[in-house]
Amino acid sequence: MVHGESESSEGSGDSQGQSGGEKNGSGQDNQGNDSPQRQSKMIANNILNSQRGEVDWNKMKQMAENLYSSWAVIELDLHALNVKPEEILQFSNDLKASVMQIEKEDKTNSLITLANSYATLARVIDEYETNTMTKQVSYTKANIINAYAILETNRWEDCANFLQEAENRFNQVVNDVSIGVNQQAEINKVYVLIKEMQESVKLQDISLFYINYKNGMQTLDSIG
């Protein structure tokens, strides 16, 4: 569970990891501009990338509204995929919490609630996705995002725990014998970056973590 500074919101995927893609009722990847996964990632990235500056809250609020308005359509698709109703409800609640914190212009809790939404998405993906690598990459992303969301709250032990769960999840990708040669270099790169993120947490070096975070997430996106 990841708690905010003044409020709490729950998300778990083992270690409350989150992220991944949605699929529509026909089984096709739902990665359009209006998908919750794409929109929530854009919002989170915009907030994360402004760690050293001011957040454009007007832009964030508009993106959050777009995400929230698209949820009704995706919700129907998830029901068609027989995703557990409680997981669909949890994501809806996570989404509402994110919109609320963005409306308040609360940077820390906006990140935490968005991180929790990634946790729920990872569990949703786990229900309908058959590709093991896709599922484990989703959980890996989720745990890394959770670690970053609480980075500036000085909860270093919690950050370390999330990164350990990210490593545990990604080890299943590293050890997947079906991985093609073309992807092996990127997979090895992500593993090294996770270890470097863990080291930056030990050193309590936020700047170093941020560099490794950006490189790691970009490479994870190219993997799946």
C-alpha cells in the first residue's frame, strides 16, 4: 500500500505494482490516445518530468479530464474480457483519486494516486494477458513508478522494497528462454538500470535515481 502525505490510496500488484496496456473487447491492443494506460502514463510523465520545476496544472487537469471521460468505454471492454468487477471498480476509484489530487494541485499525492492506478492496471492485465513477458514487464514498471512516486517523501526503505519487487518480477523476463536475441540487449540494460536504481536509493541520491528511472522506463516501453 502506498500512502500519500495527507490521504491514502491503495494499490497492490504484489508490491502494489502497476502499468501496462488495455485491450478492447475484440482482443486488440487498446493503445489509442484515449486509452487509460496511455493517458495516465502521459499525466504521470508530465508530473515526473517537472520534478525540478513547476507543474503545468492546467495541462494536467485537462489530461485528467480526458482520461476520466474515456474510462466509461474502456470499462465496458474490460467487462467483456471478464475482468473481475472488483478490479474494475478499484481502477475507477484510483482514477477518481488521481483526478481529485490533480484538481488540488497536490504534486506528491497526484503521483501516489497515479502510481496506485498503475498497480491496478497491472492486476487487470494479469487477468486477460497470456504473454508472460508482457505481464511481468507491467508489474516491473508498476513497482518502479511506485518507488519514484514516494521518492521525495524520504521513505527510502519503501522505495527499496518496491525496487526489490521490480527486480523479482523482471528476473522472470530475464530467465524467459523464449526471449529473442534482438530483445536480449534491452532486457539486460533494464536489469542493470534496476540495480543502479537500487544503489541510488542506498545512497539516497534522488538525482541519480531520476536519471536511471528515465532510461529504465524508456527501455521497458520498447520491450513491452
